[in-house]
Amino acid sequence: EEDIDNLYELASIIKASALCGLGQTSPNPVLSTIKHFRNEYLAHIRDKQCPAGV
């Protein structure tokens, strides 16, 4: 779970400190999937299973 928090923090830092539009928007997919699918990330890490069955 700490890895997910670190990933979210790093993506947020990149988004806030990037000097160009591409750098500012490139972390969005990571931030969005962690925000909306955090439980799925955790299931993959903890249980080694995919709740979505893929």
C-alpha cells in the first residue's frame, strides 16, 4: 500500500512541477486510476488476484 501512496505522491509532484503541458498532463492516467481503482491495485498487490477477472 505504501508503494501506491509513493506512486501517487510522485505523480502529483510531476504534475505540479512540470514546465510544459505534456509533463503536467502525463501523470493524469496514473492519478486517475489510483483514485478510482485503488482497491483493484491493492487486490493485485495483496491477493495476487484481479477482481475484474482479466
